[in-house]
Amino acid sequence: MSSSLSNKKLDIDESLYSRQLYVLGVDAMKKMSASNVLIVGLKGLGCEIAKNVILAGVKSVALYDPENVKISDLSSQFFLHSEDVGKPRAEVSAPRLAELNQYVPVSVVDKEPTPEDISAYKCVVVTDIPLKKKLELSEAAHKNGACFISTEIRGLFGYTFNDFGDKFVVEDPTGEEPLSGIIADIGQSTEGIVTCLDETRHGLEDGQFVTFSEVQGMTELNSCEPRKVKVLGPYTFSIGDTSSLSPYKRGGLFQQVKMPITLSFASFAQALENPEYLISDFAKFDRPAQLHVGFQALHAFSSAHDGKLPRPGNDDDATEVLRLANEINDKWSQKTELDAELLKKLSFQATGDLSPMVAVLGGLVAQEVLKACTGKFTPIQNFLYFDALECLPVGFEPSEEDLAPAGSRYDGQIAVFGRKFQERIANYREFLVGSGAIGCEILKNWAMMGLATGPKGVIHITDMDTIEKSNLNRQFLFRPSDVGKLKSDTAAEAVVKMNPDVKGKIVTHQDRVGADTEAVYNDGFFDEIDAVTNALDNVEARKYMDRRCVFYRKPLLESGTLGTKGNTQVVVPFLTESYSASQDPPEKSIPSCTLKNFPNAIEHTIQWARDLFAGLFAQPAESVNTYLSTTDYIGTSLGQSNEQAKIDALSTIRDFLVTDKPLTFDDCVAWARKNFETLYNNNIQQLLYNFPADSVTSSGQLFWSPPKRAPSAIAFDAEDDMHVDFIMATANLHAFNYGLKGSRDRDHIKKVAASVSIAPFEPKSGVKIQVSESDNSADGDNSYDPNELNKLIESLPDPSSYAGVRLIPADFEKDDDTNFHIDFITAASNLRASNYGITHADRFRTKQIAGKIIPAIATTTSLVTGLVCLELYKIIGSGEGENQRKLDDYKNGFVNLALPFFGFSEPIAPAKYKYNDTEASEWDAFVFDHDITMQELLDYFKKEHGLEVDMVSSGVTMLFSSFMARKKVDARLPMKFADIIAEVNGKEIPAHVKHIVLVVCCSDDEDENVDVPDVRIRIRA
């Protein structure tokens, strides 16, 4: 059996890196934990990169920065404080960065690195230093075999560049799970066409490689050298010449094989004159070439002005930058038609330093560092340029005076947006829902932006969770000493240290958002905020907040991550569709017949084991407790069940309360051994008794044809580690149910298990087995004795004789490695996989699937939250009326840092419908500022819109319909809606509810149904 992922194997703290391990994998983590990284330049961008690679767990990080702290550095460098101004930037930052991860030493390089120094590092990252120095370091890195990354941010513009050497090997270009599938046919021809089962697409792409197993007939393919794929269709692909192989008979599986690729990188000096670009936004296809020249012009300007950059909003400096850009462009073979207006904006913003831009580039570049260290995922080759010019406020025409430095921590932001817009940011009012990984990064960015620091500003945060150790790897506001504390309070305290201006401006809550907390997040609450940002990890809560934002007409910022993948969505009242307007397709469920009898993949056996865990250690204990604490259990709890369901439930209670009740741990071992026999021997033999290995269907086809796999029974072997793992985990969990002391003494457990007397298997007739989803036959012996139920009832003990006795249900907990939960599921799943000849999964993989663990890494979180905050700039500066920001200014983002891929699209406009000649969307409503009667509502629709009201409802409550009894209608017509709802529901509307929402169905003069917006009635001031 595959061993678990142990700390010794990785030499890391698995609980700290649990989510990241599912992104990078064990091998990549090993390589990364052996890699030293040098970061040059510790302004915001350098600090963000350092933060992310430290959290990721590289071997060490060295920092070099010859500059002292300036007040403007505080615009984006979150580990600097005002009292640090004048102190060495690297020395101040290093100890604070070191607190992020106790396993990663952080040191300060006190002199400029020499070429000899560079050889000690796997990757060198340079940020805010002169171009001449960058070229020197890049040359040293190239010669010494170190990976080199150059990156810069200038206001709303930024770039990154990679040189990973002449022969950089990428072991896994995508990081996706290898594909596999079941084969229906393989042609014997020069093309070698492979046909898969019709029910599952193969998912392969041209140029990928596969190997084979379990092929009957054409056995030469089994464990063959990987064959290159050419895709012919969703269910077919070719693998080259198979004409000399034996004829195919049946069966077989294909498995994708990840093949390493070797990449060659140009040096930084070569790439400057002959650049290639990875496009970050195809709507700006021409910008990279423009910005490439522009950034070199900024360096030329800085070199000519003693290291100073162009002044914000200064036309003379911008003119000089444009002249330098033209001179540079004229010298290069790749000439570009320059956009003077774009380069002017670049010059104006050259001293700009924005936290959201730092987050975007910092997350991106940190992932490139991890690629350099591990060879996992495809790195950027050459240059990537990114800009977010759409963030400039509508009608933005700041004066040079407005953009000039104010001697404040926000000067980096003022240089881009001006002081007036800074005041608007300071007086904005936000609601952050969730303060986990995304929430921490959002809060950090808001603190650096100065959000809500003005007299009218406020930030509300809610999160009901407490901090766990596994959070520390990506929720960077938390430290080991914070474990067990409330997330919202701790996050708020952390950002106040980063920017004292937000002190007193953050209000923390510990409420789950939902219908039960609408008394807290009520009309008054939403009236006092400007927008909502979600940092949630579940879809239902997202949908709920989306509905609230639609109701109160508040902008909503949405985001999510899955490993290296991330997405952002901006929701703007009346301009875009809501979050809930479009949904992902539901996850494909595993058919019950596949789980019960016909698994063909490890995912099936893991889900079966997860269900078995609940069926053995949770549900029986809960049923026993309910029986002991419920008067007339059979009549109340089982009253509506059929006879077989009652027999099953009562049999379980009898077994766990009387028959199989253990007195010692050895009894638990014996119980586990009997379960082993039932699950892996008897049940399999019964299945084969019903459907022998050579049985055929009515059509003459072998019953055990793909995707069905013919099983084989397992005989218990006390010397088989997997068998003992199952017995140990099962016995300990059974002991836990009864409050007995468990044991990890393998030798004793083996001895007891081997001594248990097991009756030989005898097949049963009359057992019905579900063969397909459409087959309603339940598994099991359905020929029960009608008197069995009465006998069972009589055999049950009197609950009163068990006063105070309760079993302890095992609530599944994936993150406690001492509780045997994952141990049981791993052993149970792999034993069932052995039954069916399925390749086993180790504890690490089993834990991810059974625990539904979402892979996560700090780099993606950083980038995604940066994109979110860029959209917040747009919302704050959206304008009003005719000058309001247009739909195509906003961006929904889709990224995959592994490939890397960047996709941006404008949001979708809300779907429109018409009633009469009026156009409406989900954002529209008929609003009444006071309570009205039913008659007034009917009259309103008739007089104002010529529509007959056919039905009125509130939630699930019907208030009026055309087919309702006339007497009831007449009684309600003069009543106000608050009174009608109270009467129908039998209780008063809660005091915090100030509005009621009515859904109205109407018909026109031609008796056609007409969709109309909801009706919103204010019932209280």
C-alpha cells in the first residue's frame, strides 16, 4: 500500500502547506524547498514577490536594496511604517517578511551582488533598479545558470521578463491531472485509430502522449513506450502504426503521459532589442510594443536626470520621454508606430505605485519564480506587459498640482489619480464578506489604497471562522500565535498596523450572511455602504449576497481561485448582469450502481469509502442516540418509512446497541475483521454468484464489458499492510463510537484479527443487484419475513434502561491526522480498488478527493485580488448620468498562471425583457415608498400599464390569484400588504424588515402572460 505523505518524506510541515501541495505536488515542493532566491528592490513589488515565495516555501530568500525608506514607499509596501522613513529598506523589511514562514530564512545582502554571488541562487528577481544594473545582473545570471526575472510597475503599467537559460526543462507544462479513459476499439492500421466508450470524451489534444494497459489481443500496447496522439474526434484519436501488432480483441485503458519539454530563452539584452510578447489582454494587442519602447524611454530619462523619473502630470517631462522613445524606436530593427497619448500617460504615471498593480504583478512574478525553482508549469518566455488604464476616473483631467506629491503615504496613488480622487477613495464605504485568503489580500490592498480612511469612510468585515494552522500558508495577515482567534478581528488588527489611518474605520462581525442575519445586515446597513466585495468559498453564500446587492442596487465584486486558476467578476447595477444570472454546470455525479457494484476508477472507490465511513461510524451512532432519546421512536421517526426501511433502521439500532456492542478494544478488532470479510469477500462473491465472470446479456454481449470491471474477492492476510491498516482504522473508529480506548499496536491487532472465527461464505438466492441507474432494484436480500419487523421491535431494549447512555458519532474531519478518518477511507478505498483491479491512490490523493479539498496557492490569490481592486477603482470613479462609465471599461478576468493564460472580457449586459413598450431587466422594480392595499396594486397595474394582475406572491406565500375564492379576495382587497402577509403567515413581519418584495404575474388585453419587474413596498420608515 502506498504510504501517506509524511513530514520526513518532504521535510516540511504538511499541515502548513496542505492546500498548496495539491497545486504543486510532492516532487515540485521538494525542488522548491531546496531553492535559494535573491530579490533585488524592496518597494511594494519586491515585497509582494518576496511575501509570496516565502509563503510558498522556498529554501531561503535573500534581499538586496541599497535605498532607504521614503514616505511614498508606504503606498504599496505593506511591511513599512511611517517611523521607518530614512531607514534601510531591506533591513526593515527582512524581519517582518521572516515572520510569514518559520521554515524560510530571510537574509539581507549588504553589498551589491557580484557574478560570483549570483551562482548561489536558483532564481534572481530584479525590480526597481536602473536598467544598466539590470543588464549586469541578467548577464551574470545567464552565465551562472541562474534563472533571471526583471519586473517593474509604473502607475497603471507594468511588465515582467524571464530568462531561464538555454535549456530549461519543464517537467509538467500544465499541472492538470493526466487524462485516462476506457477503450472500446483499436484499429489495426497505419493510423492506429483508438475509439473510446461513447459516454466519455477522451479530452486529449494533438501532440500529447498516451500509454496503455489491460488491452486484450493487441497486448504489445500494454505498458508500451508513450505514443503521440493525433485527435480525430471527441471519442477517437490515432496513435500511429499498429498494423504489425496483434489484432485487438477487447478491453483496455489509455493513460496520458506527461512529457517534459525543453525551452530556450533569450537573454535580457537580446530581448530588449528583439522582444517577443505574451499577450495579457487581446483587446490591447498593439500595446506591448508601445510600452516596451516607453519603459526603455523612462530608463533613459532617469539616467539623464540623476535617477529621477518624470514628474506626475508634467508636459515638459512627457515631451522628453516621447523624444527619447522615438530615438530608441528609430535604432531598433523592430520599429513601432508610437502612440504619443499613451506614452504621455506612461510618463505622467511613472512615479505611480499602486497596491493593486503590485498585487497583480507580484502574484504573477512569484509564480514565475516557483516555475524557475521547480520546473512545474510553463514559464513566460520573453516579455509580458500589462496595463489597466481603464481605471482612470471618468472625465479624468487632473492638473499637475493635483497629481503632485503631498508628502503622504498615498503619494504613489496620488501620482496616478490625484488628490481629489484620493479623497473619494478615503470616504468610500465597503462591506467585505469573508476574511480568509482572498479577504486578507483585499484588506491589505484597501489599507494601502487608504480606502475608508476619510471622515465618512467605513469598512465592514464579517467572517465567522477562526484561524487554523493550514490557513497560514496563504492567509498572510495571520501568524502562528493567531491560531484559534477570530479571522475578522485578527485581520482588522493586522491591517491597522500596516496603515494606522484605518484605525477606527473597520467594523468587524462574526455573522454568516443569510436570511437568519438580515436583522443585522438590514435596510439601514445597506443604506450606509457603497459596495460589496465577496471573499467567499461557497456558491450559495455568493448567490445570497448577489441577491441582496440586486435588491439594494449595490455594486458587487466577485472572485475565486482554484490552484493556479482564478476568476474575477464585476457586477454593476443596471449595467451588467448579476452574479447569479449565469451559472457553472453542476458537477457530474457518480451513478449509484457504479458506486455500489461497478466501479472503474479510483474516484469511485474513494466516494464509496467516504459513504462507508458515514454508514459505519456516523449514521448508526446517530440512529441509536435518536432511539434512546425519542418517545415512540418507531411511530415518530420511522412512521412514513416502508417496511424494509424500518427493518434496516431497527436492525442497525439492535446491532450497535446490543448484538455488536463492544466491551473491549479486542471486540472492536473482531468487528472490523468481520466487516472486512463482508465487504471484500462475501459481497464480491455474491456479486459474482449473481453475475459470473463469463455471463452474457440478452444481446449476447459479455456482461462484464467496459466500463464494468469483473471483480475478485480478497482473502484476509494479517501480513498484508493494507489489510491491517483497514482493521486498525476500523477498530479504532468503532471504539471511538463507544468511548473505548483505542490502540495502534499493529502486532496485537494482527494477532487478534487472525484469530477471529469467520464462517464460510454461502451465496444467497433472491438477492437483487442494481445494474443501471434506471434499475429500481435495491441491492440486498429483498425477500424478508413479514413478521421480522415485529420480532425486531420485541428484541430492542427499553430506552429507559439506557438513561444517560449515548454513542459518539464520528463527524468526518479530514485535517486531523490522528483520528483515523483518512486512514480508514484510504485503506477501504484501496481494498475495493484491489477487488476491481483499479490502481490505488495514496493517502495524499485520497484525502484531496474524500475531503473535497480545493487546491490553493498564495500567488493566484494575490493576482486575483489585485484585479478585483483595479475594478474597485473603476466603480469609485464610475461617474454619473450621461458621464457614467461604459460597460466595456470593466473587465471580468480569467487567468491560469500554470500555462500561463490571461483572458479579459467585458461583463455581460443584463438580459432585457419588455412589458408593453417598456424595457426592463433584473435590476428594475416598481417601488412604492409606503404600504399600499391590494386594491391599490391592482388599480396601479390596470391604470398605469393596462395589465391585469393574475397572481401576487411574497416568497412562497400566495397573496392573491384570479382563481382564489371570491370571499377571500374581497377580504384582502382593502388590506395593506403588511397586514395580509402577517395574517397569511400567522405572525407579524419582523421589526427589522422595512421592505417587502412581491412577485406579480400579469396578462395583457389579449390575455397573454406578461413578465413585469418585482414590486418593492416600503412598510416602515
